[in-house]
Amino acid sequence: MPLLIDMPIEPEQVPQLDAVLITHYGNDHYSAPTCKALAGCLHRIPRFGGNGPHFVRWNYACPKVLLEDGIQRFTEGVELYKKEYPG
């Protein structure tokens, strides 16, 4: 699916990332070409379940899975966790 907006920079221009959080694999929250292009600047991906083998094929080192009911520490000072909201 093509992007509906112009991005301010290309993925190849991103020097370094601390994390990429993918909440689900819909086209509005996940872009396979972008994730593939970011492989050089990020070595760990926190993500909720899903398509881990893609990240191995794209040369990410050890993608990590954040389970929906779990807490995972990825690097000093960075923790991700699921929070329930009423409604």
C-alpha cells in the first residue's frame, strides 16, 4: 500500500534508533519496506507477537518479542509494558 503522506526523511537517512514498536501488522501501523530499510540502525525490535521471521531475514540481530501480558527491559532506562485503558 502506498504512503498517503510525504515522509520528512527517508529510512536510509536515520542514523540510529533505540526501538521500533509495532503494535499490529496493519498498513496504518507497519511498513515492511521501512522496517527492512531500518535494519542497519537498530539491532533490537520490541514487538507484539507476529512476524519475527521477517526481521531475521532482513538482518536484524535477535529481534525480541514483547508478549501482550509481559514487561520487557530492552536497554538501560527503557521498559515497555501493556497498559489497559477503561472503555
